[in-house]
Amino acid sequence: MGHHWRYLDIVERARGLLDGRPVRLALGHWLDKVPPVAWWLKRSMSGGQILEQAVHVLDLARMLVGEVAMVHAVPEENTVDGEVDRATAAVLRFAGGAAGLLATSCLLTRKHRVGLEVCADGIALELSETRLLVDGERVIEDDGRAKTRVDREFIDAVQGKDADVRAPYGEALRTHRLALALARSATERRPVMLDE
């Protein structure tokens, strides 16, 4: 599946830095503009920003922190029927005990901030599509080839060749179910528990 953030070379660096240190806090964000395609604002066609964009941040959070047990999403008061929420704030409770927050917005004129910050004992990491920031000081740049790698591995897998599939169907489905739980929580205005 196309969770290309799993192919960022900085993700393996982050996992190594977190080895033996469970994450206790995760802060995800996707603060951006509305993409320039007509279908994106229609809830029935895109599913909304959490399902269409922030799902990549959620997948990374699952990778670095673990499974999520509960979500509670609060959307802005959308007055246009059938249109996606333009901003959402959510609380996540990870099964391992970590706390999480997710903020999304498509109110801006450009991509402002997209990524995941995690805090573990003695270390803070901030990951984006382009870099890893360690303790607010050390910057490790990504090689910029994650999208090419995920496409190559997908083609190899479809052709029956050996492939480095980092988001097999079951993993991608768990991430999708997490995004759906957040969307449901926002719609129903209540916390949602996730099944094991």
C-alpha cells in the first residue's frame, strides 16, 4: 500500500534512536491548503482530510508509538453540508499508554506544517517528509527518494518479484481503520474505542 513515509530513510534512524525508549507523547499535524482537485472538498468523494492526507501521519504514529485504543476528534463547526471539515483537533490514547494529539487544517494557502513529533525518555524527535530533527538541535535530512522507492516496490510486488513491502494490506487496513475511527468521532461528537 502507498504509505510512502515508511520508505523515508529517516524513519529507520528515528526507530534506532527510540530503541528501548517507549514513546510517551505523540503530536501529529497536517496544516495545509485544499488540494487543487474538485473532488477533494466533497466528503463523499475524499472522506476528508484525516482519511486523505493525515492518514500518513497516523501510519507513522502507529509505526513509532503503536496501536491506538481510543480517539476523540473535535471538528470545527462546518456550515457547508457535504463538505469536509476544514479543521479538526483530536486526542489519541495509544494501547501502550502513550498520549497523542492530532491537528489538521486545510484553511491555509500553502503547506505550513506536516509531520509527527514524539517524546520518549530523554529524547524528542520531529519527523517530516524531508527531515528528522533530534532534540530541537540536530537535523538529519531525508534522501528524498521515498515516493520513488514505494512505487518501485509496488511494481515489483505486482510483478511477483521480491519486494520490500513495508505497508502490507493488513497494516494499511489498521491505519485506515484508525483514520475512519477519527472521522466517525468527529461526525458523532464522541470518543470512539478501537477494537484490537
